[in-house]
Amino acid sequence: MLNYAYRAIDRDGNGVAGTLAAVDEQSLAEKLQTIGYWLVEAKTCKPDEVREVSRVKRADLAELFSNLAVLLDAGLSIVSALRTLEVESEEDGLKRVLTDVRLNVETGTSLGEALARHPKIFDEQIRNTIAAGEYGGNLGESLREIARYLEWLGRLVADVKQASTYPIVVLCVLMAFMMLLFGFVVPKFAAILTELGLELPLVTKIVIGIGGFAQHYGLFTLAGVGLAVAGFKVAVRRVAPLAFALDRLKLRLPVFGKLNQMICLSRLTHQLGLLLKSGVPITDALGLCQHSLGNRVYGELVGAALNVVLQGGVLSTAFREQADIPGMLVRMIAVGEETGRMEHALSHVSHHLDEDIPRRIKKLFGIIEPLVMLTLISLVGTVAMAIFLPLMSMIGGLGR
């Protein structure tokens, strides 16, 4: 199968563009004709190439999946439901994506496979959840679960923005103040103190040294830091061991590490619970979850657990040996294995995490705010002391 990016027209001359998989261009033309379109132009493309659209708002996606679930529950086919949402969509980008997805579904592609052609919009977690719904025959419930998750994620992001606005503003002011202070103010005072020929305390020498460095090399330093950050991002994408080490570091950071762990566990329990609820075998469910947790360390842990289960072991035993899996989750999984209702146990854990994560974020930024203010006060105090100590020493010498 080859993947084609194509343009076609219908009987009324209306144009459409999208991507489809076909054996060759002739087969592509035949597929399009079965749904009332005639091929105008086609060229091969990558399997996951996204045409024209690379981003859709999270709120629009949540509304999309919620409405799609309602239409399916009302008895519409997937194609009819997608066509309805396509017509009603007010976002041009989302409308084009829905058109492409509908055309793929009309030609026999599953909804999950059609969404997979737009990986920048529909991430692996969404695609896995859709696949689980199609596998278990409860696509409507899977769509509602996606909508609930996206709404929760939207509230979480909103809480983070609200809690971080003040610290970020103060931090920006602090950075601007430091540039002004060490780039312009401190060098002028340094020149005055040098002309007076005073014996300078150590703190004054340090501040003057920093000011001189900032005045002469500040812009070069900022440019170097920017290039280093950009280079590091490229290296993380291309060097797997470096990306793995970075993901491990995220889990070991003070304060933030615990929060990152909880977010990964929330994704794991959400996905695994829904997949099991949809009737997906646990081995297949673990395989689907492995690469969609947002952290390679947890992906490796799930992969190790999958190997244990494939060899006849149980999931709770596999997770019990992992330090990054909390005891509460292991105990809940063990209870689920004993009762045969693991999906319910995982649902309880995910619900607990969904409530606890926002509280921890607000608490975290509540600690950061005074720390930023304390840093600002300490900086100003240190510079003031560095400037006034030699002046006070000079005044004391004149008094004697």
C-alpha cells in the first residue's frame, strides 16, 4: 500500500483534498469513485503526513468527540456523524481534517486508522482509546472518555496558567531588572568607586565583576544559551539514550518529579482501564499503552511488565518490582486481579489522581511565588550592600 495526497472533485465540481492509502493511483481513483469523487491530482506522501493542518484547539477536540458520541448514540453511522460535524464545524482547519477522516472511513478505513493520519492533532492516547472502542464495540463510551479526559486536561492547563501567571510576570521583571542593574547601573558605580581609589569589600568586587561581564558579554551569553537550548532539543529528538535520560531526570526533580510521576500514572490508569473495559486482552492493552505515556521511563516499565505477563506472570507482581510504581497502584491492581474487575480498580486510581494533581499544582505554585519574591529582594539587597559598603567605609574614614 502506498499513501497518496490527492485532490478530487464531486459531481457538482466541488473540490476536496486529503490523503488515502491505495495500491496504486488507479486503485486510488477507483476508491474515490465509489464515494462519488473523481481524482484530479495525486502524489505519494509519508504515511503520517498531515495535510495543511497541524494544530486544533483542545476545547474544539473535546467538543468534537462529545458531539460524535451523541450522534452515534442517536443511531447515525460514523460516516453520517462525521459529515454532520464537518458541515457544522466553524473552524476551517478542523473542517478539513474531518473531511479527510470521513473520506478515509467511507473508503473502508477504520476510524482509528483515519485519525492516525493526523498524529499532530490526534495523539497516540486518543488513537488507542478509539481503537479500544472499535475493538470492544463501545465506541460511544470511548469517545465520551476522550472528551472527559480532554476537558480535564484543559482545566488542568487553565489552573497551571492561572497559578503561574504571577510568578512568571515577577520572574520576567526580575530578569529585566538584572539586565538593567548589571549591564548599566553597576558599571557606572564601579567607575566611580575606582576613581575614588577605595578598598573594595569582596561582595563589591564580585558584583562589579558580574556587571563588567554582563556589559561586555551579556548579549553573547544570551545568544549562546539560546543556541545551546535549541541544540539540546534537536539532540533529544535524535539521540534515544539522551531522551531517556532526560525523561528519567524529569521523574527525579525535587517537587516537580512527583508531579510528573502522577501525570504519567494518570495516563496509564486511564488508558489501561478503558482498554480492559473494552475487552482488549491485557497483553494487547499493555502494548498499546507502552508508547503513549509521554515518558520513556514509564514506557520501559510497562514494556517490562508486558514481558512478565507474556511469560505467565501477573501485572501486580510485575509492577511491585518497579520503584517508580507506587504501592497504592500495585495494591489496587492486585485487588482487581483477585476480583476480576481490574478496570474498575484502575478507574478508582485514575479518578483519585485526577483530583490530586490540580491540588498539587496549586500548592506548588503557592510555594514558588514567595521564593521568586525572596530572590528579587535578596538580589536588590546584595547589590545595594555592595555599593554602599565602600561608601560607608569612606564616610567613616572622613569622620576620623
